[in-house]
Amino acid sequence: MKTRTVAGAVDPESIARWENEGGDIRQRAIPGLNTRVEYLYRDAANGRSFGAVVFRGSATPEQLRRLRAALISSDLLFADQVGLASLAPWRRGEAVYDENLDHEYHELVWPPRATTVEPIAPVTTIQAFLRRVERRARDNWGQGVSSEVIPW
């Protein structure tokens, strides 16, 4: 993933001023920060592939609570159904599918973290990602895997 660090993206004085005006900063998004979501594919033999995506904006505690509630068993999702690239080696053409080991589930590494790393275009927000996950959860995550992958 191509990323770049933005020096001085978070101004401590503006955060202090914002906190004084709005209350407990732990309950709100932090200005100038983005959210890094790490995820992995783990097959039944414990083979692992890791990935990450950076969304514009920092996630609030309420957004993280909603995200966790929408995931399968609090940490699983179907990456392809929410626009994340599949990390499964057999889906990327790096291995042959093994019905005894392979599946479509991806695991979110918890919790997502605030970062000054800039998202890669096209830019999407943590709120847009949350809406996508919640929509799939309302649909019980469907039965198949979508071919729609958004190149975050």
C-alpha cells in the first residue's frame, strides 16, 4: 500500500481548543487524523495474509461500537462484499483453492487505529465504510461473494 506521512497533521493547540469547546475528546473523532483498518485472511491451517486500508477521518467510539456489532462474530467479514480486496491466496491466483482449508472470511484486527497516514485516492471515509458494513450485515452478509472491489 502506498502511503505518505503528513508532518504536523494534528495541531495539539487546535485539539485542546476543540476539546474545551466540545467536551470529552475520547467520545469524538480527532481532527486531522485518519483511521487505519488492518485485516487478515487466515485459512484452516493458520496460513495468514495481511492487509490494511486507511480511511479519511478518525473513527468515534460510537462508530467503532457500530462496526463491531455489524461484523460476523464481532471480528469477521467478507472482504469482497464491503469493497476490500480479498487477501486469500487462492483468490489472488497465488494458490489453488483447497476445500478443506479455504473459505471467504476475513478478520478485522481490532481495534482500528488513528493515524496521520493519508488515504490513497479514491478517498473514502470511515463513515462510508461503516455504512457499507452495516448494509451487508442487514442483508445477513448474503450467500456469495461480490466481485465489486473498491481500490481504496
